[in-house]
Amino acid sequence: MRTQLDDLEAEITYLLMREERPATVVEIGSLHGWSTTWILRALRDNRAGTLVTHDLIDNARRNVPAELADGRWTFVPGDARETLRGHRHSIDHLFIDAAHTASFARWFVGDLFPTVRAGTTVSVHDVFHGRRPWPVSEGRVVLSWLADNDAGYFTPSRLAAATVNRELKDLKQQLGLLSPVHDGRDDPMLFFRMP
């Protein structure tokens, strides 16, 4: 499987879901199913929760192990801007890794975020491939929205949060968990709680 999520991002996602025990996780964008598999492992280990994935591409359905998917995963084909319009289910964790454009981000901060209750964990991938997001990008839109709402965030990004990245890797070394699962090392994901 071609993987996108780097190790720290995947591990943090798993640990957050184990700690928070979300009833319903909504994932926007799954590509080949790497993040989907990590999420489903956490839900399996929690012995509770379901994942609803929205994506234009259905590669994940071929790659996600059946023993993880059965009874806990629903794949919704199509554009999330359409498939989530007027949704009526709770969102207890929102994981976004789809079109990394400013226009897509304007949709989710303007239309989707108001439907997510305060305190819900949100993860947005590919924000920090540098010290700062690109000027016209999903990351810039999300960071502006967070600033406008007086909300903080966390990133394990090697470039945007070098000290945090190094401390997490030191902790993994102390725990004997240094064998990489994925060869990526940027960890550009942004995590925050809905204000």
C-alpha cells in the first residue's frame, strides 16, 4: 500500500482515538487506506466506534483489511462537499486529508466546521511541509480560521515544530519504538480541538 501518513501523525491519531474513544469518526480522503487502517485499528482496540470515510477514489476499499472494516467502516463514494451536505450524524473526530486547496478548506471551515461540536478533535493533513503553510493553501485557510476563533493547535512537523518533533522522536527512542513503519519524516499534520 502506498502510504501518506508519516509515523508520528499515524501514532498520534491512533493514541488520540484510543484515549477519546470516539463513537463516530469522519474521514475525508483516504486514498489507499493507510490512515483508514490506523483509525480502524484504534476503533477495533477500543471495541467501539465506527468510521465513515468520504472520498472520490475507492482504492481504500481494496486495501483495508476486512477484519478491521467489518461492522465498523462505511465508505461513502463521492465529493465530501456533496456527501456531507446536511449530514445528520455526530462527528466525534474529524480527519481531513483530501484536496489540499484553499477553496476546499473554505468549504470545510465554512460549511462543515459549524456542524461539529466544540471540543471535538480535528486533524488536517499536509499543512506544514515547511515552517509555514504555502501562502494560498488549505493550511493558510485553516490557520486563519483558528486565529479568528482564538484556537490553538498542535503539530509534530519536523520543519514547523522542530523541538516538538525531536522530543517525540527522543521519547520513541526511550521506549524502544524507533523502527520506522513509513519512510516519511515531515509529519505535516495539524491537530486541534474544535473551539
